[in-house]
Amino acid sequence: MKKKVGFFRKNLRSIMVGVIIGGVIFGSIGVYAATYFPSNDVTYDNKESGLESTDVQGAIDELYNVCKNPPIGGESILDSVDIVTSGDGLYKDENEDRYFYRGANPNNYITFNNEQAGWRILSIESDNTIKIVRSASIGNMAWDSSGSWGSNNWARPADLNTYLNGNYYSGLNSTAKGQIVASNFSIGAVTDDNNDLVGQINNENSNKWYGNVGLPTVSEYIRTNSNKAQCGTMQKTTDNTSACQKTNWMLSNEGWWTLSPYHDHTYFVFLVTSGITFNRLNANRYDVGVRPVLYLNPNIQFIGGDGTQNNPYRVNID
């Protein structure tokens, strides 16, 4: 059964509504009994509720069930969104126990840090954490500025690691910080023009870093493209630029850094160019766009939205 959490509004023209609640304990989300005495002047508007009832009693019953078993974290998305195999939408990943949003413009917008639709859901993890990526870059920066060429060792830590998990993280509001859970990010090196996605994922996962804020990996970018036949590997994406530009929501009008270093050197890092292809640059040679990535706590509760840009998902934390 799909569960959707939303809002309902009551326009009280003549307020003569009494609700007698036998006992409501919201600390443990338990409702013991409820009844109501509606007046004829109550108007019920169900457009924003996400539920199905069109009368007050039905709304109370549905709200009781939602409060008793509130959907949380990634479970809420999986319970309310159809899993697709083509076009825009949420896909079951073929290689890991994860779900990815793929396509040109899926409904994966989310409000985080009071940034209305400023983030998008990248993936839903096996533990119900939700991995999100900022919709736009926070600015152009060097990946690392140490030495003559920079270092591509994120865990060293690289300068961008220090900034994102220091100044940037500190600048988030307290609610946002409470919604983040520190997690393992894949920082393993990958080869150039890779045509073996499984091998590339394994290479990325061979080295982990634990922290709050990271960046997308090369394989995650590949897996947000719904055109697997033409864009399902690093090499295919490079060979079919025109086609791949039309089926990946992570495409940007500017280049941005990934978390993935190049395996043959200690200073090259991969980036996604504005033309959707991959390139590798010295970590300190150019300032490139930065799109932070982080994991949302699996205990967050969805309190509204449908994932569209005009009505992004809104979350609260239990």
C-alpha cells in the first residue's frame, strides 16, 4: 500500500467544531480514540493532503493510520513512488542495493536548509538514508591546492574536503544539521574512458571516507542517466554526448567536480563538463563548480510535497 504524507486545510466559516480526543500521545505517535462533532459550515479541502478521503471523518481515520505508522526516510519515497524501468523516475539499481532517480527531469526536488527546491534526491540507500545533491554549484573552487599540482587524496584531507566539512557545514542551519547523518563516501580511483560500469563501481567502493559532506562519484553520475544503452558507461557517455545530454537531470551549464580521482596519477581528479562528458584535471589547476552531496537521516519524516520543482518534498525529523 502506498503511503503519502501531506496536509489538509479546514476553512471554518462558522466555527462550531468540537473534537474530543480520548488520548493522543504524539511522543510515541499513538492515538487512542477520536470522534468529532462537525457543523454544517465546515468546508474540507483535500487537495494538499495526499490522502483520499473527501469528508472529515475519513480524514481523521486516515490521519490516525499515518500517525500510527508514519513513513520514514527512504521508505516513504519507496512506498509512495512507482519504480520505473524507462523514462524519468526512480529506478532499482542493477549493481547495488540502491535506488537512483534517472532521466531528464524526474520529480526528485527537495527543500533542505531552507533552500526551496535547492536540492535533489540522488539515491535511496539500503538503510533508508536518502542521498541528496545540491541542484546548483555553490561556486568554483580548486579540489586541492597543495604542492605544485594538488593532491587527489580526498581523505588527506583535500582542501575541498576541509571546506565542505568545515566552513560549509558550519554555515548550515541547525535543522539541516539535525537531518544529516555522517556516512561512508566512495573515494576509490577509476580509470579513464572506462567501459565496465561494474568494475568502475567496485573500484570506487574499494576506498571509503566517513564524513558529512562529499561530492558525486563518476558512476553515480552515469547512473542518473535513463539511457543505459547509449550512456551506461563512462566511454559510452563520451561517445554519445548529444544523446546523453537529453536524459540526465544532473547536466549543468557549468562543469563540476566529482569525488573520483584518476588511478594513474596522484593529482588528477575527474569532473563532469558542461557538455556532459568527463574530463580529468590537476586538483589545483582550475577552479571548478562544487555540488555538495550528503545523506539525510533515515528517521526523517516527509510532511509534504510531491517532488516537483514547484512542490518539492519537505521533511521533518522525529
